[in-house]
Amino acid sequence: MAELNEAISERRRQTRSNVYHYLYQSPEPRSKQDISRDLNLSLPTVYQNVSELLHAGLIEYAGASQSAGGRPAMQLRIIPGARCAIGISITGHRLRFAATDLSREEIAYKDLPHTLNVEDEGYSEFVAEQLELFIEENHLERKNILGVGISLAGIILPEISTVLYAPTLYLRNLSLKALIDAIPYPVLPWNDASSGGFAEWYGSEFRESIAFLSLAEGVGGAVLVNGDQYTGNNYKSGEFGHMCVEWNGLPCSCGKKGCLEAYCSAKRLSSDLGITLSDFFAGLEKGKSEYTAIWEDFKKHLIIALHNIRMSLDCDIVLGGYLTEYLKPYLPELREMLAESDPFDRECQYLRISRYSKDSSMLGVALTFIRDYLNSI
Ligand SMILES: [Zn+2]
């Protein structure tokens, strides 16, 4: 008997889910008659499910449709802001916050430079306070927050909330327990590049496997196979930043030489030169010879890495990380350079720039809460 009830309630849940997702995927509001016709459900069943979804605050009326005769039908649509999730990116002396709602669009953003170190006493409380401030400033309803994701450039073991190794933050074996305890919402820590890769996969229309290459302070990556991250046997898959692109080349933050990160980090085009990224690209536009030489070297090593990734994985490669804000105008040239070494493809359209650009690393981990919630409706 209990089993039968469970089966019935699961069937009912599935119907409600179908009604919600039908409205979620419709570009325009739809009527109950549309739902009934397109989902092949009786009108009383549609009324009941719509009433439950209205009551739960997940959908709303969007006015009446124009009709040639008879009564105009009331139109329904989802409420994107019914739930939201937040991502926090932790890098050296900088916190960045982004929020997304059920529409998967970015709805709030904040960049906060500060002077604390991650391992300092009081750091967890500081992050928690700034999070509350971000929530208030953007009028996010606390009861609607599904969770808070933390993205960090390091190898993270989520099951024990520990950062095993984060070279750009100079950290080894750092427990995130205090930080997780300081935040009064469900918290998920995740590697920044894995998070960025997930954002690109889940937020875009593409549903194929991708390699995500994050170009930021450090260089990282992730391999997503049909939406699931290929983690490797030791959570070190997709560490594209430490692929060797020059034997015995420039020193890298990992202690080795010739890594991609040593050639293609945002740092190389900014803080290493004592300038900002926008200074660099402005100088490059004006043909400043010092910048042109670095840029040529940057591109050469980036192409070696992109070529090797493509040859090993045969999937689209998506560039993310805050450096990509400046890379759009150079994409055709990068594709052309890549085509020169690609024996199979003359266009190299498989190379693209992330939809969320600089914010992908925070939004990806936030979007995991959105995905789980949408799957649960
Ligand atoms: Zn390295």
C-alpha cells in the first residue's frame, strides 16, 4: 500500500514538474489550454498543478492573451526570482560575488578588494559579513537563497572541505570548515575552473562535452563530459595550466618550468609589468613594441596548449576567466593560428569564449544549486 502511494505521488510530482518545465522552456507565457494540449493532460489535472505551482510562488499570471473570439485565456509564466543562489570567488586580496536566479542569468555582482589573507584569523567572519552585505545591497530574499558556492583556484576535496593545494594563494591543506560554518546557508566549495566549466556547460545551449580553459591570475581548466566533470583519479584532471608548453621555460608558481600558466596567466600581461590588463590591451592597440613582443609569445604558447587539448580530447574548447573580457577581438586570429596546426579542421570554430566571461567561476558553483532545485520541482 505504501509503495502504491509512493508511486502515485511520484507520478503526480512528475506531472507537476512537467508543467513547470513546460512553462520554464517557453519563450512566451502560455495558457492552461496550451499546457493541456501540448502535454496531453486533462484540464482538471492542469488546473490542479497550476494551482499548486501558483501557491508555491513558482509561477504567476502574466495577463490575458488577445483572442479573436470568446474569453481571452489567462497566460502563465515562471517567476525566475523565486529562488536564487550565490557564488563567491576567493582570490588573493579580492572577493567577488555573483548571484543567479532560476533563469540562470546573472542578477547581481560585486568586486571587493581587501587586505586579509585567506589563512588570517577573522577571514571567515569577514567573508560571511560581506556576503550578508551583498545580499542586502541587492535586495535578495534570504528565504529564497538555495545555497552559496565558493570558488577557489586550488585542488579541493569537497567531502572533507579541504583545499589540498592552491599555488596562487600559497596554500596547502587548508580546512574550509570555519568558513562553511560562518555562512548560514548550504555551502559548496569547488575548484574555480571546474565551476567555470560547469557554468559554461549548464548556462549555454551547447550540451556537448567541453574542455574549459580558465585564464585568470592562474591558469586552470576542467573537462566536462556530458555535464559531469572528469575529475581524474586524484582530482587533478584538467590542470591545463601546468602542461608543459616550453621545455625548461619560464618559472611557474608550481615550482616547475615552462608551464602554460607561466606564459598565459593574466598576471603576465598586468601585475608582472606593473600595469592593469586594460593598460596592456590599450598599449597593444597602439602598437607598443614591448607589449607586442609579450603578446606574440603569449599567443604562441596559448596555441600550443589549445592544439594539444583539442588533439587529446576532440571537443569544443571554451576560454573563461577574467582575461577573456579582453580576448573577444582576438578570437578570429586565435582560430586562424590554431587552424595552422590542426590537421583536421580549417575553421576551428570549436574554440569559443565563455558566455559568462569573467564571472563564470562564481556562477558555475552557484548554478549547481539552481540545477538541483530545478531537478527537484
Ligand atoms: Zn606549473
